[in-house]
Amino acid sequence: MSKTLLDFEKTIDKVSQLKEIHSSLLMEPVEEGKWSIRDIVAHLYYWDKFNLEEMVPEMSTGAVLPPFPDHDQHNQQAILSVTDYSPHFIIDLFINTRKELADNLSRLGKDVKFTIGKGKRQFSGESFIKIFVKHDTHHLKQIQKKLKIDN
């Protein structure tokens, strides 16, 4: 799981760098009608929190994990859950949760295979993480574009 897990952990470094950005810029939408950087980080945090609390504890050979929640509803809850928090506090929440999630996933045996919800596809820890690496990449590109960062 090493390269995939490293890619998953690299997001920590990229999000950590946002602590150097003024809060007001982190609160601006990345594009008209889109989330702010603060909201994107909250969204990533909330998915990590869900995976840490609901998915990883169930990951064992032959297990059927709970289905993913309705994405729109889950994303709305993510934003509402951090309404009173500053962008920098949300960044810290993300960092701490991602570290814990990565640590738990790193201890998962390579031979562990499971399904999610009613799906028939077998996942390993690595194939599960790949879903979220791709998800991270999408949102990191939005952040880079807003901040005009080349990467």
C-alpha cells in the first residue's frame, strides 16, 4: 500500500501550507458558485472522519462495510459541522484526522478484502485509499487554481 498511502499522506503537507494564507482568502469561493478553500478542507476532513469512524473499523476479510452516505447530504453536513470554526482550526482538524486515518489504514493487512454496501466489487485497503487520493487531487487542483499555485 506504500505509494498509494504516501500519496494519501501528501495531502497533509499540501493542506498544511494553507495555514500561511490569510483567513479572508480561505473564505472566498474558489469560483463563482463553488465552495471556499475553507469549505473544501472541511469537506475532506468530514470524509476522513466518516472513513475513520465508520469504515476502517469494519475492514476485515469478507466484511460488508456500510454504504457510503448520500454525497450531497454528507457534504452539506460537512459544511454545517464546522460553521463556527476558523479556516486554520479546520485545517488542523483535517491534518489530525488524516494522520490518524492514514495510520489506521497502514496497519491493515494487504490480503484484507471487503465490499461496500450492496456492491459486489471487492476492495483492499489500497483500492479504497485510491478513491480518496483521486478525490483529494480534484480538490487540490481547485485550491491551486484559486491561489495560482503551480504544482
